[in-house]
Amino acid sequence: MAKPLEPSLVKLFSSLFTKEGVLIQKVIGRLEKKFGKIDFLSEMIEFKHTDYYRDEFGGGLFRKIVSFENLIRPDIISSVKLFTNSIEGEYTAKDGKRMINIDPGYIALEKVVLTSCKNFSHRLYLRDGIYAELTLIYKKNEGYIPLNWTFPDYAEKNIKNIMLQIRKRYNHQLK
């Protein structure tokens, strides 16, 4: 009989997108205050793979990805998502539309996991209305492999390379 084991700590990251550079810097500061020192900050990445957010945000969106030095237990990711949702709620326009989107996730050596408040066939319920999605899997000598449901931007080389850079930092921390 297999005995349950405590999971390894994982590397928290967050993807933020908006069209307002000042706002993204302000929110990154809030995340750093809550989750600890940032050890990776991507360049601005054009958010261009879907029109899904156009009605809410308009055009000209860009993304930044940050990771945090402090490792976390994977079972707190739903609390992280609830916190980031509360920040999103603070930054809404007069018409009630969000001004920023914050998607936290984590990197383990073998995978990248994102969180969502939306159920779907490939998402597993965690708690408090939060779901987890296996987004990328890591294979030695191949890097990150997207799955059928992986968002198109996460399947692209530049995002996969960012995840590899964060994974490298994480792997170093584990040693």
C-alpha cells in the first residue's frame, strides 16, 4: 500500500495583462509585498492570441510574467487565486470592467499549473470556486510540451522559454 507523502514545494508565478504600464507595476508591487521578493520579471509581451478579452479590456494588451523567490505548498494556490481576484476587483473601470487580469500558477519540476475560476473538462476543482489546469508538462531533452487544451500563448516558444528560465531557478532552489 502506498503511503501519502507531503508534496514538494513549488515555484509561484503570475501572469498579468493589461494595457496600462503604470497599473501593472503597481500590482506587481502588491504581489511582491504579499508573496515575497520577485526573482524573475519578463519583458512586456504582446497579448495577441485571442479576442476573448477585447470587450472587457479593449485592444493593446500586454503581459508580464513574474515569479517569486519564496516557494509555496501547492495546496495554497487556490488562496493565491482568491487574493489576485480581490486585487482585480479593486482595479475596475467605472463601467465595472476589469483593468487588469492576474493569473497565478506554479511550476513543479514536471509541470506548469494555472488556476481559473472557470470549470472545464480538463480542470480539477480545488476549493472555493477555484480550479487547477495542467498547462504544460516537462520532458527531459524536450522542454515544455503543450497539451490539447493549452492556451495558444503558453504553447509558443517565448512563453515556454520563460517557464524554462523560471524552472531553472526553481531547480536551483531545490538543490
